[in-house]
Amino acid sequence: MFEMTKDLALSAIYGGWLLGGGGGGSLQGGLEVIDAVMKNGGFSVCTVDELKADETVVTGSLVGSPASGTSGPAEAGCMRAYRLFCSNTGLSVGAVISNESGAQSITNGWIAAAVNGLPVIDAACNGRAHPTGVMGAMELHKKPGYVTVQAAAGGRPGRELDIVTKGSIDDTSALVRSTAAAAKGMVHVLRNPIDAAYIRENAAIGTLSMCIELGKTLRAHENDPEGMVQALSEQAGLRLLAKGALQGFTMTSEGGFDVGSATVGDGYAISFWNEYMTVEKDGERLATFPDLIHLMDAKTGLPVCSAAIEEGMDVMLVCIPKERLLLGSTMFDRELFIPCEKAVKKPLIEYVF
């Protein structure tokens, strides 16, 4: 167990920014969470082995279209979600875990942990960001008899919505996604209470540490893009696929998701559904989610999320193969990739499995 200092937290959100793969919230959102956490006394990070097998763990999440608006004040939304969750379940929470990596997503649950004296587990439901709620549910949707509770709060100022929903993973996730769309922004979510023993078998163990180590590299090589690529190649197997101007950018927000496409350099085509999903060149598939596909600013070397894409920007297109990532159990479930295929209108399953 160790204490999360401000410096370690900064590295964590930088590393999460990379592992967001185009999604996972904004850097500014992560910085807001750090400020709130430090104001409330910080928190400790534990391994799942330091918890009793039957202790209840709750997942923190951030849901919505990154381009559609903000989550409002991070502390207010997080705390409303935590109060709603506890008052409607009566559970005694032993620890929290983030649903995924991302500049803000890796901090999901941190505020609740700091305010209530809870540890954060060195893990995530998935070690990279993903578009659908069920992908961050550690296969609980297939656990016989499991009923979840999801509490969500947030949205654009003036459009905030709070909701508590109980039922199946699929149905409650759909309701939370609809709430985010109606609230015109991101909503903070606490969901899916489960025992630590289940976390040990289904989560991406060590994700928070991985974010910290990758984040140290990004911070050390900011404004040195060539050095950044070289260092991340050695550390995480990152490959530079293309470099050049981003062109033909299209994006629409549909049902709480950002979906679109663009080309980089000499005809390298990318698609995204919040996260970057595919890379193709002359009809050949070069990378497919859950491979970590990302755009990086050619001047700074820092990640560019899909919500921040602008026509004509100078970028580097990079990829980290899925074999070098820490992935949760859902990334090995074929069925969960069907909605992704429908969203980007491209085959994924035949390339992943």
C-alpha cells in the first residue's frame, strides 16, 4: 500500500491519457479531480490482495460524449453519485476501482475514496479505455443472478441530471448512457458492487501502476516527440504508423457517443467511437481495438483525444498492440464487440479473435 501524492497522481493521469486510446475524458478533468482529492486529504493505493476476499468493491466511471459538453464541477458530481449509491444500497464499501484508463477516467472513484477514507485498488476494470459500459463490467453481465446498482450524477451546467437504477448490466448501462445524452455532458457514475475475490479474477491488475510509469515517460519527454516515441517504444512497444496532417475529419454525437473518421498523412484512415477503433492503409487493416490506437501532437508528443481532433492538425499516428496492455476479462468476449462494429461500420471481431 502506498499514498497517492500529487506528483504520482499527475503521472497517473498522463499515463491514463495515453491508455485512453482517444477516450477516457480530458486532461483538465483529471487535474480537477487531483485538486479535489488533495483538498480532501488524499487516499492510499492498495493491491487487491490486501483486501479481504469478501470486501465490497465499487466501480467509479465517467459516461457520455466527450465532445458534447463538460461534467460540471468534478467534486460535486462525484459526491452526489456516491451519496445516491450508498443511500440506495446500504452497502459498506471497502475500496473503489476505476472502470478504465484515461486522463480523467483513471481518477474515477478517487474523490469518493478521499472524502470517505477508502483505498483505491491498483487495478482497473479494463487497462485501456473502451466505449460501452458493459466493457467495464468485468463480465458481471454473465454472472448468474447478479443485479447491479448504478448511481449517476452530472451533465452540462443547467442540464444536470441524477439517476439511480437497479437491474441488469445492459439495461442499467443503457439508462445511464441516455441520462448523459440528455444532460448534454459527462456524468459521474458509481456502480457494480462486487467482492474483492471477483475483482482479483476479472480486473486488469496493476493498471494504476502502469499509468504512473507511462505518465512519468510522457512528462519527461513533453515537447520532444521523437524522444517520446523512442521511449514509449522501448517501454510499451509503441509503434509509429504515420505522421502528417489530419484531413477529412468527420464526427457526430449519437446516443451519448462520438463517432467519426479521419485520415492521417499519406492515406492512413482511422475510425473512432469515442476511442480510436481501426487504422487502415490501402484497404489493409493495421490495427484494431483493443489495440491501443492514438494520435499524438507532432509538436509536443502528447496524446490527442478524439474529442479534441481538428482538421489540419499535425499529428503522429501510433499504436500499442493489445498484447502489451493490461486488459480486463471483457476484452476477450466476442459479443461485446458487435456494437462497436455497428457503430463504425467496420469488421472488428475477425481481426481481434
